Amino acid sequence: MFSKILIANRGEIACRVIKTAKRLGIRTVAVYSDADVNARHVALADEAYPIGPAPARESYLVVEKILEAAKRSGAQAIHPGYGFLSENAGFAEACAKAGITFIGPPPDAIRAMGSKSAAKALMEKSGVPLVPGYHGADQDLKLLTSEAARIGYPVLIKASAGGGGKGMRVVEKPEDLEAAIASAKREAAASFGDDQVLIEKYLGRPRHIEIQVFADTQGNTVSLFERDCSIQRRHQKVVEEAPAPGMDPERRRSMGEAACAAARAIGYVGAGTVEFIAEGDAFYFMEMNTRLQVEHPVTEAITGQDLVEWQLCVAAGEPLPLKQDELAINGHAIEVRVYAEDPSRDFLPSIGMLAHLKPPAEGPHVRVDTGVRAGDTISIHYDPMIAKLIVWDRDRASAAQRLSEALAEYEVVGVTTNLGFLKTLADHPAFRAAELDTGFIGRHGQDLFPAAGPAPRLALAAAALRLLIDRQRAVTEAAALSADPHSPWNLAHAWRMNGDGYQDMILMDGETPVAVRAHPRRDGFGLDLPGGSAEVAGSEDADGALVLRLDGVKQRVPVVRVGDEFTVMLAGAAHRLTAIDPLRPARSEAAGVGRLTAPMPGKITQVLVAAGEAVKRGTPLLVVEAMKMEHTITAPMDGTIGRVRYAVGDLVEDGAELIAFAEV
Ligand code: ADP
């Protein structure tokens, strides 16, 4: 076994690999970009080496820099994690040349599966079932058009080099094909440096079921069973679970065998995942990922194995720790990806500092894999994932309940997250009933994206109480310092010379000001809230959350204050309320009507309109590429374009005005 390894990655996966290495007594070496100097993976590793500027292509993706760090540190092996260089055959070769073990499959196996098109051709030969489609090298538009017609609409365009749902487009009708191909090719070129696409029949209500395989250098190949990753958004996994609901042993065996056959066909070694798309009783090969997957923890949870340990054993030339008949499934596990993103704004990544971060407590039923700590920043440079939350229990129903509870406990302040969305999903009757297919989120959108309503009374009461407690504390502290600590001017409970004392405050709930008047009571306050008054009292607990009584009902409500902003967390949903000082001048109007601003920092990849052009509401105006995804900016109203401020290739800052409508 190795005594020192380098992890050529960052974030949660780097931390995850370090954890197992530590347990096995292996020293760990981290690499970090300028943006990650203080990152968690750097803090956890025994040694860490700088590899350059924040953009991944100048640091985490530069083979020479990684190898240089490996040589300097004396690491014997490199774990690539997922993403970055994990499926880069050239990198695996360069490691071998440098005399360093690449913890992953042989370069030829990576290459064989690197192109979805080539992999399909190979699998076809090995008798693994495929979705009807075209996966040829000829990319002539006429040919692609006739192939799409032959396959039959709707079709799915995929980047051959694709991953993470990037470069994928569903096309419903022939007239949309050309534009979709162009856009898929653009995204593919930007993300993978390769614009080849393939076309497949688009299945209506399929499930995504994948098989975890493992092979060693002694010719053993096993399946560690399946994961169901059908709950997706834009073809990206949102929820992953194991085992797949409704899977019978016979089908599990035949899918496991097909996956092992696929691995054997390419001389596979190490951890790999063979992805299938399943509809009814049929299943078709989609692709093989030649690395450890994001969702590997659910497999670990049901098999009791540590897959990173398995990877290290195999890379060190040892046989697989267990044989097929020694592997068994125990219970049920579910993973969700907690992201800094805004579900109400089409899941736009949310950038910012994690002012407060408190994951649910880990234990036999809950695991949190994360790469960030409170105070860290979610930046534009990397994936905005905050953590993976994994729950396990004896059966699916119990695991789903654990998931719901753990999500409700998760506290994040500073960025918008998908926690509320995930909690709603975890509680949805169709999810509880395991009605899984890739259309789940689209079909239940109504329930999963509730219209933003006003903050509930409890949130208002909690924010108000927090503000009142803070005011009280500030006055007490000031009084302690003043000459006459017993002066009535130093009492915070709104003592007035005449009559009933009270304190007024204004809490901004989004754009709506909410006036709250607080009347001091012996114990707590009477609050005048919209919809009637309420009695509230409470204090902080050891974790800084409020334990409050609202109209006699006692509950624990985490409230985090950053400046004048109060974030109240209720059952997974974060309500943001900002206290405003009525004497302060009003904020100047931000992006007004008739202006269009960049939703996040990025690069302009397409300008679709020119000054003077008349557009209708919804007309696409510009395409911005940010975080490797294309965001189309559409007209918010009918009108005439006044000015287009940027050209293709320009970089834009968050909030930059992109286009102005002409004055009318
Ligand atoms: P990527 O490598 O970009 O993740 P995949 O080929 O793994 O792309 O596909 C991602 C997801 O897209 C699948 O899990 C599935 O939901 C959906 N998908 C892929 N192929 C098809 C298809 N032929 N019909 C319907 N959905 C598909």
C-alpha cells in the first residue's frame, strides 16, 4: 500500500479521499489554486502545494503543475477525484511516465469510454443493448437531419465528450434541430474542447439506473449493485438512491452482468459506473464513467464498504477486498446534493460567503460530505455544491423520513440554497411512493416550486424577537459602561415618561415593508403583526438558535443575523428579513424596468439582437456562458432594443447592464 498520495482535486471529493487515506495511515498531499488557499481540503491534508490562479484550466487542469507537486512531495500515487483530470487519458499516461500511480483505470479504458459515440459502437459489438440512435463521426448537418428523421422525434442531442448534462438538447420537432445542434456544439466545445454530438431517440418516462462496478488487476470484476438517479433536473442528478426501488433480484443480476461485461470488454481496472436508461423492463447502455462518482456514498451505505479504500487497494495491485457472493445489500440509502443555487430563479448559482453553516449532526443514519466551512466563499470558479447529504435506514420509507428531518436541520446563511426545494421533494407523496422517472421534477413542478408568499408569522416574530433581544443587549452593554448604569435612559424595554411604551421596527420581506410594534411585557413582548397581535418570548440556546414561545407554543427556531439581515430557518426554508432604519434614506432603485442585467458573472457567447430591433416578450436576446452553462437572456417585455452594450467574447460582471430598451 502507498504511504503518501496526492489528491488532484478540491472541495468535498478531495476531503472525502483524505478521510479514507487518514484512516488507512496514508499521508495526504493537497493541491490548491489561489482561490483555495484557505479551503477545507488544504486544511485537512498533511501537505499542500499551490498550483496557480483560480480558473481550473490554469490550476487544477494543468497536468504539469499537478505532476510537479507530486514529485516535490514524493507522493507515490495520485487520486483524481471526479471531474477535472479524472477521465483524462493523457493525464493517466503522464502519471505513468513520471513513475506515479494513477488511481484509476488504464488510459486505454478511459479512452474507450471517453467518447460516448465510440463507447456505443464498442458496446454494440459486445452485445450490450443501446438506445436507437446515430453515433457516427460524420457531423454533416444534412446527415444529422436525416438521421434524426430516421430515429423519429423527439430526439436527444448529446455531446460525445459530454458529462454532467452539458451539451444536451431535447428536440421535439425538425424545425428546431439545426439551432439545437448549433447550441449543443457550442456548449460542448466550451466545456470539453470537442464539439462532436450524437443523436438518440428521446425516451418519454425513463429511469436512470446505474451499476457500480469494480475490477482489479487480477481479472476479478464485481458489481456493487445499482443506484437509481432518476430524479434529475436538466439531465443532472438531484437525488440518488440505492437500491433502486422495485428492482427484482433477476433484473439486478442481469444488469450487473451487462455492466461487468462492459467493463471486461475494455480491460477495466478500478471503480467505474455503467449507466443505463431503463423503460419498462428494457434497459439500454448510456455510457460508462471511468471514475468514482459523486453519488458513490449511497453504495457505500448499503454495502458497508469504503470505495476509496477499494480504489487504493486495486491501484496498489491488491485483489478486490470481496468477491461477488460476499457482497450484499443492507437497508436503503438516499443522497441529495445541497447546492448554492436559487430554485426560484431557474437554479441560478448563488455566489457569496457562507456566513453561517450548520449541517445536521452526523451519525449512523446521516452522513455529510462537504468541502466548505462557515466563512468560506462559493465562487464563480467552481461547482457551487455545498455538500452531499446522505441518509441511511433499514428501508426506503425510513430513509426518506431521515432525509426530510436532516434537510430541516440544515442551516445555511449567506447564499441561497436548494434546501427548501429538496425538503419539499423529500416530503412529496410521489417521492415517498417511489414514482421515479426522469420527468419527476417537471411533472411535479407545481408542488416543488411554491409561489413565493409572504414570510410566515413565526418568521416575522422570530426576527423581531432577535432584533429586540439584540437591542436589549446593546443597551445593557452600553449601560454597564456608562456613568449611571441605573438611569432610566439606559432601559431598553421601551420605558416612556408617559403612557404605554413600545418599540417600532420595519422588516423588509423582499420588497414589502412589514411594520411591527413591540409592547414590552413582564416576560417577552406583545407584537403587533400583520393579521393580528401575538405574544412572544424566548431566549437563545447554546447553538445560538432562538427557543421561543409564540402564543404559548414553544419551538426552536434558528435565526442568524448578518448586519441588518435576519435569516429565519423554518423546516428547511430560509426566510430573509431585513430590518430597516426608517430614518435612513431609501435605497436607490436598482435595475429598473427597461434594463437587463447579467444574472451572474460570465462570458457573452451570442448576441441575437441589434439596436433598433423590435422584440416581443420572451425573445432571446443574448446568451451568457457562466459556470460552463449557457443562460439565455430573454426580453422581459415587448419593446425596442436601445443599446447592446457587449459583444461576443466579452466578460461581464454580475449585475452588469447588458442591453437597454429604447425609451418610449
Ligand atoms: P451526461 O454524461 O451529460 O450526464 P448521460 O448520457 O449520462 O449524459 O445522460 C444524462 C441523463 O439524460 C440521463 O440520466 C437521462 O435522464 C437523460 N437521458 C439520456 N439519454 C436519454 C434518452 N435517450 N432519452 C431520454 N432521456 C435520456
